[in-house]
Amino acid sequence: MKTLINLHAFSFITTLLIFLSSCERSQDDIPAEAMQGIALKDMLEEEEYWEGNKLEYKDNFFINDKNLFTKTDSNQTYSGVVKVRSRKGTIAMLESYSSGMKDGDFFEYHDNGKLKSKKQYKMDTRHGYFFQWLNDGTIYSRKYFQDDLEDFGRFEDEGISTSGKSMAALELAKWEGTASDFYFKFAGDPKRGGLVHIRETEELYDGNVTALDNKGNKEAMLRYRKGKYHGTISKWDEKGNLSEEAEYDRGILVAFTIKNGKPFDPSQVIDISDDPSMIDMLFGD
């Protein structure tokens, strides 16, 4: 049985190395040693290999009271490689454990297939390169650790994490997608007086959303500041005609520009400070 597992690992590592080499070409200014994958000899020595989606990952493993990565079915610590797929079937994470401890390279990927992070561990301690990239390949953060101690002089530029903004906030500052995809990234509904926040970090959202219908046509342009509509909010009909447009100021509807596909008197100011429910005038059900 172990021979079969090792042959499986051999096939897997071949695919992995090809995949990583393609990622390497898309990343800039990365030290070669930071992009090296799991060594073949180390892969062949691993006793186990698991692959599944994120829900299966949560069902099959947990962190025990000793902070060790543990198999749910046997309550035994895990030694081996774990490959996690996204809901779209693409690779999402690749992890390596030894007796339940992080040991080796940990990779995480964006939905577009680009590397999101690479972290290196030695028996549960940070040891090596810790890189994070935005989904366009921009370096968000880069650090180097030696036996869990950070080498602060390793890089002159540590990435755009110094801006103080999270990766999610930077990546979602301009977002485009369908309604179903929207609710994987965001939560909240300003049409009903609520605040929109980023699901991953629970930060109030600052940015612009281009909403698409199921055919990929533009349906709405939504602008937010601190989770509230702010600026010009526009909506198109199924034929691509601008049907509704209005100006918001920090969640307050100030004036219409277009209503029901027709120009609206721009001199008419709408004060709804005493009646927030009037927000539904623009995008009510």
C-alpha cells in the first residue's frame, strides 16, 4: 500500500513542479530559493497524501488541544501532504505536515491560479520565506524567518502591506462579478439600510463594484465608502440602457439623475435624513 502511495506522490510532485515553474515565471523579484517546491526525496518519504475540497478538508482534519494537525476519523496526528481544491476545482492550498506539525512549504492560491502566499516551516516554527501576493502578482508582503525570528534587514521593500490596508481590501477596491459571486466576497445590503463588509476580514467596504448579469452584461455600478453607498450609483436594464442613476452621500440618497430610463430634474434635492427607508426608492424590490 505504501508503494502505491509513493507512486501517487511521484506523479503528483511531477505535476506540482510543472505548475510551480509556470507560477515562478509570473512572479517578479522573487529569490529562486523562495520559489522552490517540496523536494522530491521529501515527498517520497511522506507516509500519506490527501486531496479534497475545502468542505472535506474541514471535515477530515482539525487542530487538537496540543495545536497539532489531526485526522478526524482516527484522532491521530497527520504526516504527509494535503492538497485542497477550491469550489471551482482549481488548487487552493498545498500543505506539508510531520506528526501534526507544519513542516515544509505551505502554498495558497488565488481563484485565478496565481500564488497568494508561500510560507516555510520547520517543525511548526517559521523558518524561511514568507511571501504574500495580490491576485495581480503584486507583492503584498515579504519576510524571512530563521528559527521563528524575523530577519528585519532581509528586504529593502517589504511590499505594499506597509500601506496598512489588508490584502482583501486592496484586491476588492475594484471588483466585477455576478450577484452569486458577490455574496462569496461581501455581506450586507445597503438597499435595506445595512452596511456592506468584506466577508473574509469583516472590514467595512471601500471601493467600486461592477455588477454583471448571468450573461456577463453590466447590470449596475455601485460605489461604497465605509460600507455605504457613496457617489454615483447606476443601474442598466436588460437591453443595456441606463435605467436608473442617483447620487449618494455616505449612504444618504441626495438626488436622482435618471429614473425609469428618463432624465430626472437634477435641481430636485431629496432629503431623506428623517426617513432612511426612502433608500428603497432607487433599488427597491
